[in-house]
Amino acid sequence: MKHLRALSLFFFIFLPALVLADEKLKGIACRSVHLGYHAPEGSSFYLEMKILSSAPGTYFMACGWNKGYFGVQELANGKKIILFSVWDSGQNDPKAVEEDKRTKLVHKDEKTRIGRFGGEGTGGQSFYDYDWKIGETQRFLVSSKIDGNRTIYSGYFFHSEQKKWIHMISFSTITGGINLKGYYSFVEDFKRDKVSTTFARKAEFFNPWIKNTKNEWLPISKANFTADANPVLNINAGTTDGHFFLVTGGNTNNTLKLRSVIESPNPDKDPPSDIPK
């Protein structure tokens, strides 16, 4: 997850070390692959994701932005969860951040667990046990609300069994008063035990929408294909049936050059009507 944990300060200070670390992952971990979406600053980011193949120790990150990310994981023991994280600094010790400068909890669902993280920037993180299924569409929404020099970021997901949206978490963090920007998705192998490289991980990302600062919903139709510095080439991306996709590991054949711009040919005309307000 270190490649796109996207505090700008952290990224630029530690970039050389991260590149060396990623290069050393050859033969140990699958290469992390990303989609960077073309979209303006906004107050809501909606996206749907379908996982087609997974393996223990995988993060399928659906909705990332400049201060956090939101997606699902299959843990090393096979347990499945939803993860939502928000940053508050570029340092590594979560206890070193002054109390008034930390990410603050605003809301959590009764089934959501929360904590602080460090080592790759610091901030607040939350977990929700959720047995997501291969081939099932997962739906996510991140919203932002400016609150002085802070922004409240909220994560919602659609519970496929309960047939309703769950307001999983809301965190407040210091931003200087900005909304969402810098949108991305990724697939990552965090088990990193050599054997994990033999399994392909694939997901589709589709029906992405941004509500801009004028309160208008805009479809996302373009994304950049990037990857970390792990030099292996069994990665790929593209579109299928109007969906963006990412795949890494196993016997994956590469057909698209890194840094290519991918365009979804048929973005939906309107966002889903049941998106939380």
C-alpha cells in the first residue's frame, strides 16, 4: 500500500526509499497496479468494483483520493474486510502527532472498528468485517464536507445482503479546507511471501462519478495506467465491456504500456439514483 498512500509531503520526502523497496519486491510480491482518474475537485466520489480473481493478502482499493482510500481486502488468513483510511501527517509515529492535529472520529457504524496507523504516514483507519464475493458488484461512495481548516471524509458501501447503504465511517482531518481530488484505484499484493506472486489478482472498476464543487455529477471516462517500481511485467490494464480493469501476478500477459491513458467508451448517462445524499 505504500506506493500511493497519498500525502504529498510523505510521497516526495520518501520517494527514493520507496522506489528501492519496490524494486526489491521482484519475485516476492506481485507488482502493484493503479488507475489514476481524470476528474475535477469534488464533494463525492462514487465507484463500482467487481473482483474477478483474488488471493490471500490482497487489497482491492476502489476509491482513493489525496487524503485517503477505501476498498476491500482479503487478509492473509482468508478473512475479508472493508478498509477506510484517512491521513493526518507524513511522519511514521502515530503517537508523535499532536492530539489537535490528528484525524478525528466523527461517526462510525456500530460494526466498524477504528484505530490509528503509522509507518507509512499516520492517520485514522477503520475496518468492517464483510464477506464480499468474487464476481459480485461492490459499490462505494466517499463524500467530503469542509469544516473550517478541516475536511470530514465519509465512507459508505452498499451491503449486498441487507440491500442498503451502510455509513461505515466519517473522519475529520486537517486539509486547509479542500474537498476531494487526486482520484485513483489500485490492486496490491501485501502478503509478499514469494508464493503470492503465482496468483493473479484481477478487478473491474466501473460507473465512476464525481460530484463537482458546483454540485453537478460528472462521469469519469479516462484513467492513467501506472505501477510501482517492482520491475516484473506480468501486469495489465484496459477496458472490457465499458469497464476499466487491473490485473497483476500469476500468468498475466502485458498488452498495455505503462502510463497509457485508458478511455471508457460508454460511461453511464446518469449516476445511480440511490447514492446517499
